[in-house]
Amino acid sequence: MSEASEIERPRSRPLRAGIIAAVVALVLDQASKLWLLYVFDIGRHGAVRVTPFFDLVLAWNVGISFGWFQSDHFLAQIVLTAVKAIAVIVLALWMAWSKTMLATIALGLIIGGAIGNAIDRFAYGAVVDFALLHVEIAGKTYNWYVFNVADVAIVAGVAALLYDSLLGVPAAKAP
């Protein structure tokens, strides 16, 4: 076996894990949305209480994260899709060069989530959001933003990247 092959082989494991994380996030996201839209038919049911703090609802998000910059104008949708495509490319390059397993998986989660939401934007003109967390305190209800599995993957990926960069194992120093 050549020296180059030995050097490349260990690198393929973390990259493979990142790709698997992206695919799993994407598949879970799209499967949950398709099930809610076409099997459960969430649009017909309206809000469905699952637990005292969690409801299934249908929200079409034409903005970006957390519903910011809402616009259903065609040009705005094109710009958001282009920005997302550029971000996915940059994240994929970062993932390919990532040095830690945690960072590689985190980047895969972000990529899978971004692609999942981009598929919605392309297919429906908006992102399908359906999960609503809420709490009632002293008779007043406090709601979180409506979100989906892709959003969870993105947030988990960002949290893991922060952990890895701030508290993760420091890189070995060169002699």
C-alpha cells in the first residue's frame, strides 16, 4: 500500500460520517414533512396537541430561519435559494477539510438540514414547518417558533460546532 493511500484512508472515515449525517438529516426531514402533509394531512387537522407543551401545526415559512425576512416574491425566493446553495457548497468544503469527527458530523447535519429546507422552497415555494413548543405560565402562553426536523439538525450542528471549537479536544501541536 502506498504512503498516499495510508494518509487518505483515515480521512475518509470522518468524511463518510459527515455525509451519512447529512443524508440521515435530509431523509428524516423530508419523510416527516411528507408524512405530515400527505398521510396525516396536517392541513385538514389544524393544530394537534401531542403533549401539554408540544403541538403539530402547519406553517409555510417563506422567510429564512425563524421566519425572518418574510417574502413570497419570486425574486426573494430565488435569492434565498442561491444563498442557501452557496452556503451548502462552503459547508461541504469545510466538511471535507474538517479535522475532527464531531465537526464533520455537525457540518453534515447543517448541510442535510439546509438541503431539506431548500427542497421545500423549490417544491412548495416555502419551507414546511410543523413543530410548536409552548409553555403556559400564570395563564399566559409562551410559544417558540414553529420549526421542523431540518431546523433541529441545523441547530444541533451549530451547537456541536460551537462545542467542538470552544471545548473540544485541542489539535495536536506541531513539534
